[in-house]
Amino acid sequence: MDLFNPAVRPLRKMSAYERASIWSYISFSWVTPLITKGWRDIQLEGNDAEFLIPDSDDAPALAWKFESKYGQLKAKYTGRRQAPNLTMLSLLYLYWPKLLLHSCWVLCEIGVRLLSPLALRQFLFWLQADARSPSSTADWQGWCWALAVASGGIAMTLVHHQFFWIGMRMGFTMRQQVVAAIHAKVLRLNSAAVAHANSGTIINLASNDVRRFDEGFSFWLFCWAGPVEAAMVLLMVSLELGFVPAVCGMAAMLAVIPMQVCTMKLLQDKRAT
């Protein structure tokens, strides 16, 4: 596996993702050459996207990173009574910088989502005041609020897609690493263990179960970002309408959660049977 060590692997030309500027990164314009090629040509080939991804996203390099970190943690926790989940701990060690970046983007999305209605509210107030008395309002204020409303929509588009892109990319690379670890584990099994292994279970683990990484890491931040945003909305509505109406509205929204949980449990039971 030393061949896949980033420190000893031969370097290739930087990918389009690594060369992307800040604006290209935010607007995803670094994939424009591939889109242009697909538009001009009849059919794309399998290697047409090789220039987009960095070496660090190659499956062998991802597998080497995970195996290295997993081996270090396994040696560290060997002999202890209660060892943590080494798979998740290894992924946490490998991806904590990206997890922090992901958290920053979700905070930006919450900020845009909360500030956009405030800008629209002020713009409507300006329109009402201008309709009552045109001479009492300044035109530049209306233009500023209109620009703020439009900017909120544009910012939401950019921030929202960056947020999900980072989460989906993390989940995709994690899935590759876990699948590689499953394959390596199966290849290390002796003949007796292989004879007792259920091939269907292994195939389901390496194909269906690992897809939870793709889905989970796009939404995991809402475990804490959702309550934070809900608390801020409750505060904003309380300041405008009062605490009791705000709590009633929030309670009606939260009442949907138990219904969703029961529905998901029902679907899970149906799927198991």
C-alpha cells in the first residue's frame, strides 16, 4: 500500500478542482470544461473527467489513508477494556477539518435564511410608507432593500449548493474508504471464516448499508443547526408577535416530528419483512 502513500506517489498535473479560484469554487465553474465537452461531443468517455478530481480522491489513496489511521488507532486502543468504534473514530480524525468547514457553511446558510425575510420585511415597510406618502421616503432606501432581497436569493443559491457539495463529497469519499476496508477484511479472512460468512450480508454491507454515508453527511449538521435555527426563529417571532403565539406556532411545527418518526418506523418494519 506504500504506492498509494501521498508522500511517495509520483505527482501528476494539478486537477481543475485544485486550481480553482474562490469564485470558481463557489460557482462550480471549474466543471465548465466537462460540461462544454459533453455539449459539443456526442458521447463522453470514462476518462474525460480525470482532470477534475485531485489525487487525494482516488480510491487507492483514500483506502491507504483510512487503513493507516485505522492501524494507528487500533494499536493505541489495543488492550483497553472499552475500545471506541475505530471505524467512526478513524473517519473523524481524517475529516474533522472538513467537518468544521461544513459547519461554517451551514451557519452561513442559517444566516442567509434568517436575514432574507428581514430584508423583505423592511422592503415591504418601505413600499407601504412610499404608497402613503411618497415625499417621506427616499428612493435609495427602497433600492437598497430591493438589492438586499435579491442578494439574499443569490447568496442562498451559492451557499446552499456549497453546503450540500461538501457534505456529499465527504460521504462519497467515506463510503469508498469503508468499502475498501470491507474488501480488505474479507480478503484477509481464513478459509474457515469464509466458509461461515454469509455472502449476502457482505454484499449488502458493501453496497446498501454504506450508502448511509452519502445520505447522512449531507444532513448530519441539522442535528444541532436545526435547534439553533428554531431557537432564533422563536426569538424573532416572539419579538414581533409575542412569546405565546410564537410558542404555539413552534409547537405546531414540532408536532410533525413524532408523526414522521412513526411513519419511518412503519416503513422500516415493512422493509424488514
